[in-house]
Amino acid sequence: MAKDHKSDCRLPEFPSGAPVPTCQGLHAPTRLNTELVIPRGLFDETLAELQARSARWRESAAILCGHVAGSQWIADVAKFYHRLCDDRGRSLSIILAEAAKFQLYEELNRFQLRLIAGIHTHPEDWVDLSWIDQRNQLCSKKGFWSIVVPSYGQKPWLIENMGVHIRTSNGWRRLTVGQIRKHVSVTESASWKAIKIE
């Protein structure tokens, strides 16, 4: 009678415990302990310029810069890609040149400002971060925000209709409408004035 031969091929076992998401876009819900604050005047001026630059056919983008006070990331000024360099805005893409990024970082350092949020337009109503958006961010710091504006920035400009994303230790997380209402404030600030850092 032939002896049973044990195979040397072994299948890896599944790890015990809770499964860990492997796709960057999928994350278990998390509790947010931070807030994005944008003065209404800055919000409206930024969106007006993005809308004009997009001209209904190309993406446009800006960086909201400001300061952090406790758990609040507060925007004070917008820097537009097309003013920093030739942004090569196309229907589905936009670029901020490396030299422009370094120039921006130097300006922010000089004025003691921080990167608060990126904001850019998408065609139609899709407001998730594309894989290119996820990899080409200006800031990988936990707490940095990214806002995606639908329809190339056409009105109405309601923050709840935009894709609001926050950088976490596990990558990007898109906020629900309820989370946006709780953690993003577009404020009627009497003290805000346009700051020039050029």
C-alpha cells in the first residue's frame, strides 16, 4: 500500500481578528475631532475665481492657507494655481508645478501661514477624489482638507453639495453631509479681510 504523501504546498491562513481595509478609498467610519473654518467672503471670492477660470470646460484649483487654533483649521487666504504657474488646466486635470509649490512653501513660511485645504473643480456632480487627486496632494499632514466643487464651480455654492475630504492617518476620508454640517463652517466673519501675500 502506498504511503500518503503530504504536500509541501501550504496556503497562507487568514489572519485572525478584524479585517483591515486594503483599498485606500475604503475606511471604517471614524470620529472627527477637528473643524474647517472658512470666512464667507473668502469662500465666495475663491469660488467666483475658480468658476471664472474653469469657464465651464476646465478644472481650476486653489490652496486655502491660514492657521490652526486648537482643533480649528482656519483659512485666511487663497492662492490660485493659475496665478502661481501655468496650471495646464484641462477638462479632467490640472497641475501645480514643483517650482510653484516650493515658492508657495517659502511664502507661507515668511508669513507664518499653513496649508489648510486644497479646493478644485470637477466637471458635473462627481466630487470624490480621483486616484490622481489622492496622490498629487500638496500636504500629507493629518488634518489637511480637500474640497471638490462640482460643475466647474457653477452656482449654487453650497458646502453640503461639495466633496469634503480630510487627510487621516489611514489616508483620505470623505465626510458625509451630516459630518460636513458639524465640522465645516463657512462663517460670516466681520473681521476677515482679503490678505495679500504676494
